[in-house]
Amino acid sequence: MRTMKIGKSGIEASVVGIGAWAIGGDSQWGPSDESESIRTIHRARELGVTLLDTAPAYGLGHSEDVVGKALVGRRSDYVLSTKCGLRWDVKEGSLMMERDGVRIMRNTRPERLAEEIEMSLRRLKTDYIDIYIVHWQALPDFPCPIADTMGFLTDLKKQGKIRAIGAANLNREQFIEYTAVGQLDLIQEKYSMLDRVAEDTFFDLCDQHGVTFQAYSPLERGTLTGKITVDTKVNLTTAKSKVKWFQPENLPKIAALAEKWAPLCRKYDCSMTQLVIGWTAAQGNGHNVNALCGARKLDQIEENAKGGDVVLDAVDIAAMRLDAEAIA
Ligand SMILES: NC(=O)c1ccc[n+]([C@@H]2O[C@H](COP(=O)([O-])OP(=O)(O)OC[C@H]3O[C@@H](n4cnc5c(N)ncnc54)[C@H](OP(=O)(O)O)[C@@H]3O)[C@@H](O)[C@H]2O)c1
């Protein structure tokens, strides 16, 4: 597994990460098997996947709980990221969403983050987080200056509770604000070969400021594996129902891509999933993109991890880009 530097933090992590959102289960993903999730996290490490991402909001603490169990006795083997800024246990904040009767609020104020970090450390059974990411940004109806949030996170870093600061779901102005007031080492944004909006928004800034771009949902929640056809019975839970590629009229387009790329899969001796992961990691302006792929099953991590070893020729990267553009 290739590795890469995370911003200027000095942290070295695998090019492919394992995302533990689905491990949280709930209505977003449907139930997950806890022991298989733990085995998947352990297998990831055996395959060289060191970067492990979770968040308090994934299953309202459940994903962090499961990750915490998986990390017992193995903490230093992983680069662990979790997040802050979403609360379901306090009333104040901007309403992010209502899920299963629970109101989830955006709140990035330092006094709330001070509570959150302790709760995450407890659930994760650790005394430090490698990359601490602001999950969603404050909204005007419950504002918090980025300088205040960043000031608090920088203090956490000085105390040794976190090693690097990240931010997710930003706009360009917010990125610039973060980097103006502190050291931002990673941004985590929605990015796949079928949804490349983030490259125009962020790649130049990441390059300029030495910030790692981490792509979330690079597999479009499983559709870009090429394994789902119109006949596949998919439990369209909330997370998947938001992905347009699961719609019956779009699945044939993905199947056509799979067919078109069959020769490439033969050339690189890999599956479509691995080709897509290899393509994703090859993006960015001269630096690798970190490909954060969700996995909660052994066969998924076995396949995804090998995607980190697929290094594509420039001509194939360009051709795949055109193929994806033709259907997106
Ligand atoms: N910052 C944010 O706001 C944010 C938002 C979204 C995601 N994320 C992070 O990014 C991670 C990845 O994003 P994501 O989970 O949305 O999307 P993804 O990586 O595109 O898709 C993950 C899902 O695809 C299916 N899958 C994965 N590998 C597969 C394989 N080899 N073969 C067949 N199916 C496979 C699995 O679904 P099943 O388990 O149902 O089979 C898996 O849960 C998350 O886990 C989370 O850590 C962050």
C-alpha cells in the first residue's frame, strides 16, 4: 500500500482510507454486524490501510464505539480521524437534519467542542486523535467564527489531544479563512470521478497551502464498483437513496462504463472498484488525493485496499475522465 503525507502534520497515512460511517448502522445504512466490522478494521491494517475515519454522528456514537473496540491494544497501528461540530445531545445550534426522531444540530463553538472531544476520546478508548475534522460548518442562524473554532482546535493540538486539524464540507471562502488563522492539514470533501465539482473549488488551494485533499464517497456508495445492476436487490437506505446512480435509469450507464473499462481491468489486473480507486488517488495537482472508501465487510476491504496499489498510466487516467464525463 502506498502512503502519503497528511498536510504538513508529519503524519504518514495510507493512500486508501477506510471509512466507518456504515459501521454506525442506523437508518442511514441499515444494520451492520459489529464483529464483522471489527474484523474488517483489523484486516484493513493487515492490508496496509492505516487511515481510519469515523465521526460521532455516524450511528449517534455507535461507529465510534465499534472503532474504539477494534482499536483496543492496536491504537498506534492506525491514523485515526474523527469529527466534531454535530450534536444530538444539545438543543442549541443550526438544525442539520432530523433523523429517526433525533434532531442533529451544527454547533462549532469552542465550549461545545470541549465537551465533544472528551466524549469521542472516551468512546474511542484513546487519549489522542490523529486528525480532528470539523464535520459541517456553522450556519448564519447559529454562527461561530472559524477563527474561534480553529483557536480551540489549535489549543487541543498544543495539549497533545489531537495531532492535526481537518475540515469538511467547506466552500472556498471557508478554506481560505481556515488557512488564514491556523494550520489546516486536510480537507474531506465529496469527490468521485462522476462528481468532480470539488476539483475546481479546492485542488489549487490544497496545492498552494499544502493541505491534503481527502475524497469521500469515491465509490458513489457502491455503484462505482460495477456490481449493482437494475436486477440487484439494494436496500436503499437514506445514505444510498441520495445517490442518483442507484436510480434504475442510471445503473445501465455504470454497467456501460464497466464494459468499456474491462480491457483496462485486464491491463492492470484489477477490478472496476480498484480501477476507480486508483483513478481517484491519481487526481490532485501533483499530490495524491486520499481515497476514503467506506467498508464494513471483509470482502469490501480486501478489494478496496488493493486499489491503493493500482497506478494508472496518464493516458488511461485521461481516457477514464472523458468516459466518466460522457455519462455524468
Ligand atoms: N465528511 C463528511 O461529511 C462525509 C460524508 C460521507 C462520507 N464520509 C466518510 O467517507 C467514507 C466513505 O464514503 P461513503 O461511505 O459515503 O461512500 P463510498 O466509499 O463511496 O461507499 C461505501 C459503501 O459502498 C459499498 N462498498 C464499499 N466497498 C465495496 C466493494 N468493494 N464492493 C461493493 N460494495 C462496496 C458499501 O456499502 P454496503 O456496506 O451497504 O454494502 C460501503 O459502505 C465514509 O465511511 C465516511 O467515513 C464523510
